[in-house]
Amino acid sequence: MKAFRLLGLLSLCAIASAPALRSDQAAAAAPPAITDATPSAAQTNNTTQPGARSSATNETTRVTEAAAAVASGSVAEPSSPDFLEHLVDVVLELFDVKNSGNTPTHYVIAALFLVGSFLLRRVVTTILFALLRRWTAKTQTTLDDKLMPALEAPVATLITVAGAVAALRVLKLTETSDSVVGYASTVAFSLTFFWLLLRAFNALLDHAQEVAVRRQMGISAFMPWIKKTLVVVFVAFGVLMIAQSLGADVKAFLAGLGLGGLAFALAAQDTLANVFGSVVVAIDQPFKIGDVVKIGAEIGTVEDIGLRSTKIRKLDRSLLVIPNKSVAGENITNLSRFTGRRVEQVLGLTYSTTAAQMEDMVGEVRRLLLAEAEIDPTSVIVYFRDFSSSSLDLWIVFNVTNPDFHKHMVLRQKLNFAFMRAIEARGLSMAFPTQTVHLDGEIAKQLAAKRTAG
């Protein structure tokens, strides 16, 4: 909107500073008399109404300008769309405007175009779009619900621009001002139309992202990256199209990109490596936004997957930014994709534990595990496995079906307390690493004698 206002302001400044009005287009387009042998034709041309904008006069002007452009090898200046030119001609003929200069009638017609565009804008935004929104609310898809708000502002702006350009075309301007209006109208229409397409394109991508998330598609985590890429490509294409409409040599620019692309690739090797790394991540899909992952030695929650880097919120709440080329080359453990958690632990009892007590403990531990709903009963393993150097070892193995880390730790804590209470209830004790030294009888006697003498 600011760009459109700036262009309109430039046009008005050029019009205000113009020293004189341009000559009549029909008189400029009419060929001069060559000989005195055709006085009636010359008189006929001179007596033609100079202020009338007939379609024949406009056509003669266009042909003359086109011929001059072809002869000089130049490109014709941008102008407003043909339908506006035709509309202005029809209105001027309807009001029978014949004067060559700007009369009060010209200003009245220009004001009517401005007021008419304002009224049409109000009708479209308050009535037409309201009816369309009411209709889209009844449909099953949400795409049209996003399109209506996205298109409303560009359509309203397009109507305003058309009214302003038509009003300026009614007035007879100097050649410089007319050229400024032509360029300004071309840019304004191009930008508005491109803005409309861009908003519709964004609405379509937002809808595609919602569908991917709702259907739990793997690509949903990479939709923000895909959206950014497509929008950049779309904007670049739009800029080239607008430049071409202004007469710029787009082909030469694209040819220059081929040579500059090699230099750019050499200067941006790391950036391109990160981009290709993001492509690998997008294809392989080892994680999505919200997953808890371990990349190398770092553990955290994925917050964003971009073109250059992946952002991870670590357990200490700091933000870790990892280049995508490093992500693609590291071992990745997705902690959020556990189908279950396997637990293996050893419960060591002292050597004072009897066989009957050990057998009772094996049965009690198995009973405690089978009583938990979150433990797979087919995975429970409890055995008196080893005579270790300082303990009698109970080997305990089981699978927790709930992959949630917090709930897993709550269950582990509950079981550990239950194991401790079972040990205390039987008068047993946990073993810890100890060493017992047995001395030979003679050495023991000598040590005892030294203690007695001391």
C-alpha cells in the first residue's frame, strides 16, 4: 500500500509541475499536408473536433506510435490497461466533451471516477465478500475460508488503483506527466495483481500445512521450510515479470545469472552445504518439530527446521542452533519415537541372605512387576543370576509400554521403593562393594600378640 501511495504522489507532483497541457492527440497523429493539391482534405482535418477522443483517433495514435517505435528500435512506454482507455473514451463521448483543454467537465468526470471506485470498493468489500464468506462457511473445506480474507484487501486495492488511473486519464496531461502516469499505472497494477496472487498462494500453502498436520504426514514438519522456499521463488518470478512489463531486458539478466551462479556457488559453499543438508533431512525425515532428539552429544526438543539450521531447545532451556550439514552427518536418536522402554537392572543382596529368602524375593519382585498395567507382562524376567564378588544378584528385566519419559521415571521410582520395602520386610539388606581378608592362623597369632604387648 505504501508503494502505491508513493507512486501516486510522484504522479501528482509531476502533473503539478508541468508547464503546459499536451496538444491534442488527434492533431498530433494527423499527417501534414504535402501539396496544395488536396486543400479540402487539409481543411477537413483542421475542422475536426480536436477534443473528441474517438476510437478512430486513438487507433491512429497507436499505429503512429507503434510505427515510430519499430523505426527507432525502441520499446513503447508502459500505459494503463486497454479496458480503462476504452472506458474513458466511452465516458467522454457520453458527456460529449469536445474541448482540447481541461474543462470543468473533465474534472467532474475525473471526480466521478474516484467516487465511483470508492463506492464500488465499498460494495465489493461489505456486500460481495460478506456473501462469499457466508457461502464458504457452509462448505466442508477450510481452503475457501482462508482465500476470502486473503483476497479482500488486494481486490479492494485493485479497484482503487483502477479508479485513480482512470481519473488521471480523463485529464489532458503534459507528455512528461503522461509518461509518469503510464509507468506508475503499470507498476501499480502489476504490484496489486502480484499481491493478490501471493496472498492466495500463502492461503493455499497454509491449508496444505494444516492438512499435513491433521493427517500426521511426515512432511508436516518441513512444511514451513517448503513454504519459505516456494514463496521466495514466487516473489523472484513476480519481480522478473514486473521488470519485463517495464521494458527491462530480463533475458540478459537471466543469462548473467548463469555466469554469476558459479561465483556465487564458490563463495557460498557452506550455505549451499546447509541447504543440501536440509534437503537430506526433509527426505529422510528423522524427526519433526516437537520431537525430543539426541544429535551427537546434544539432547533437546526440536523447535524449528530451517533452510540453514535446525534449532533445538536443550534441557537447560538454552537454544542450540545446529547447521543442517552437521545434522545430516551426525547420528540421530529420536527419543520421542520409543514404542516402549526396556529396563534392565540388578538388585544385589548380601551374602547373609539364605536360599529360601532369595527364592521368596524372586517371587515378590515378579509379583510387583506383573501388578503394573504399564509393564508388558510377557517381557518380565526375574532370576537369581550371579554370585558376584560382594553380592547375590537378582537380574530384573521388563518393558514399559508408555514411551513418555516423565511417566517412565515415575514408574521406575515407584518400583524401586517397592523393592526396598520388600527387602526391609524380610530382614534383608542391600549389598555394597566390600572385601573380606582371611589371614593365616600363624599370622593371626602374631598380630594378636603384638596387640597384647602394645
